[in-house]
Amino acid sequence: MTTPNILWYCTDQQRFDTIGALGNPHAQTPTLDSLVREGVAFINTYCQSPICTPSRASIMTGLYPSRTRNTRNGNDTFPSDIPLISKLIADSGYTCGLIGKFHLVSAGKRPEPRLDDGFAYWKHSHAPRDDWPKGTHAYADWVREQGQDLDKMRKSPEHVRPEYHQTKWASDCAIEFIGQAHSKPWMLNINVYDPHPPFIPPEEYAQKFNPDDLPGPHFRESDIKHQKSLEVIDFQGEPGTPEANDAKSAQAKYYAMIAQIDDQFARILQTLDETGQRENTVIIFTSDHGEMLGDHGLMFKGCRFYEGLVKVPLIFSYPKSFKSNLRCNGLVELVDLSATILSLAKIEIPEYHQGRSLLPILKGEISGDRIRASARCEYFDALDPHFTGGTGSFATMYRDERYKLTVYHNKDIGELYDLMEDPWEFNDLWNDPSYSDIKNRLIYESFNTHVNLTTDVGSERIAPM
């Protein structure tokens, strides 16, 4: 196999259940649907934190957030002794590009400082607002160059028009990068801001979805009482009914943002076709974490580990070497994405990495029905104190092939769900005496996994191609 280009598209806060070909009849995602048909979809992929910075830090290092020492959303610094995978790939001979969000260091109130990241092409864009100093936010600068007022557009009834949207700008940048004369293989990491809140799609896309036609969130009246029992645990908002959260309207806007992503992603793939590069380009689509979207009465994100928040899309396409129309049920973590990208670049996975290469599954050499014995997710005081009042929650999630355990540390609170019988997590078994043995076993296994992260009980490390 020749060394391939790598096109890695990462959305922000996109749930796993938002793609038509993977079972959502309400989503409008023809581009992603075609990617699923011609590629490999891992349908049980878990992020390593339900919050942006620790999740992205984990992806970019191949380490769990606790090992990166970068667990807060928007830390002021990033450890200098942990190489980013983009730096390793650049040092191996790739030309690397970054478009959009990076967010390994605080970027909400200041320009994000550059790290030793290896990116030769850097088009940074954090939140698509207009309060960034000139020269510090490539997208905001571009909007000004078009003679437009970004904040005025955001606040208008039509919101930001598609031709001035950050998602479209990111595709423009990607097309520019792909069209350059490349003498070496390249990796391009595209990070659009959508479908991150606020849910303000362009009016043209919002009109494509009628809230009344959508199913709304996974919610039962008992959720309000249950979430009140967890109110001492960090979250961005208070629980409410679907009506109080206007959840169907939020769902419609969320799907509209994803539809726009799908259209703009198509432009990038078309450019690969037109430049003759698609055959030798591995295409990856994923997200950093999900969104509650009204499930269990919650909107946005925080210290919870429900499926909509911690399970994300993960699709690979490379028809000349990978299987097509393959859907894998095994448990996967986003640290496995890190290991797989290194393997694609023919880089030996460092001993300290905690991921497992998925290449043997992608190539059809082994089954994707059982990949890991467990998946882990962490929340260590991750939200900005603006949302928490400085309380600082700490929690871990551990799920095996059937059960999901959450422990809210130092609170004497936890949750336990049987995902086989209760896939949307309505029946909390934590205090059920008949499940005490299962709960104790999972607590033991979770603790051992935390202590022995580099020797996870998942599949063995696979050598790179």
C-alpha cells in the first residue's frame, strides 16, 4: 500500500445517531450516507470525555485526558512533553494542515496560542463570533474581507447566510489546500464549529426541517426526578421537559446544521475527485463528542455519560484497501482513531499510546464485532467555573458489551444501565440490590482499567502497515 493522504473531518458536538444511512430517517445526509456505503462505520464509538478540550486533547495525543493532564475545557497551557500526533505525522514526511477549531488550549476569551503541532497550513477558527482581534481568527477576518458583519448576521432572523458561514469557509480552505502542488503525502484536519450550540443554522437550511415532523428527545417524566437527584453534579443547564426545552425545535435546527455540513463536505470530496487524489486519500469523518438535545431533560453537555453525549460517528473510506459497506458493532474509542491515523502514516505507535489500530478491521483481516472489551470516558472538573460555580465534579464512565457504569466520585452517587434491555438509559439499576454483584464487578473493572490504562483489556496493539 502506498502512503495515503489523510482527510480527517471532525465536527463539534455531533451525536452518533444523526446519519441517514445509519438509521436516522429524519437526517438529510446524502454525502455521509454514500461514505457509509463505500466505507466502514464503527457504530459504537465512544469519546474519552464529553467536553471539547479534554476530548480533543485525547484524540491528538492518543492518551486519556487524565494522562494528558489536560482535563479542563480551555486550559491555559498544554503539556510540552506529550507529542501531538500531527507533529509525529509531519516529522515523518507529511504536509499537515489544520482548518477551524483546535481547542487544546483556551480559545474562548483570547486567540489560541500555537503549540508544537506540525501544521504547515494553519487556518484557525474558534467560535464564529466577531469579537476577535484582527489577525487572530482566520474565519472572522475572512468575513470582514467580504464586507460583512458577522455578529449582525448571527443575530438576524436569517442568521449567517450559507455563503458566509464558517462551515462553507472551512470547505473553501480545504479546497485551497487540496489544490496546492503537493510533493509529499498530506494530512488535512478540518474542524467545523457546527453543530455546536447556539443552534442557529442559516434560514435556508432551517426551512428544510419541520419540528412537528421530528420524534423529539428520548424522555420520560421520571427523568426530571432522576436528574434532580444528580443536581450536585456539573452540567451546563437545568433539566426540563421537552416542551420547556423546546427540544423539537432544537432538534430541527441541529439537523439543519448537519445538513449544511453534509453539503459542504460534498464540495471537498468533489475536489478530491476533480484533482485525481481521492483514490489515494483515506477519508475519515467523526466528532469530538455528542449533544444531549433534550434526552433525559438535558440540553448541551456536562458531567453525564448518556449515549447521545458520549457516542459519536466514526466512518472511514478508502475503497482500494478498506472494506465497503461494513458496519462494525464492536466497542471503539477515539484513542483508537489516533492509533489508526498513525498507522496510516506508517508511523510506529509509541509505547505510551493507549489506542489500538483499527486497520486490520478496516482491511477485513479480522472481525469488527468485538474490538474492545470495554470503553472508558472521563470528566475531571472539565467545565469552565462559569457553568459550575466552582464546584468541580469528577466522574468516570465504564461500559462493557452490555452494561454502562458511571461513578460520580466523592458524591456517593452513580448510575448503572443495562444497555441490552434499556438502550436509552431510563432504568437506573445503581440502587437495585439484585444488580449489586454486577455493579461491584464493574466498579472493580473500571478501577483496574483506570490504573492499567496502557494494558487495556481490549484487542492487542496492531503493528502499522
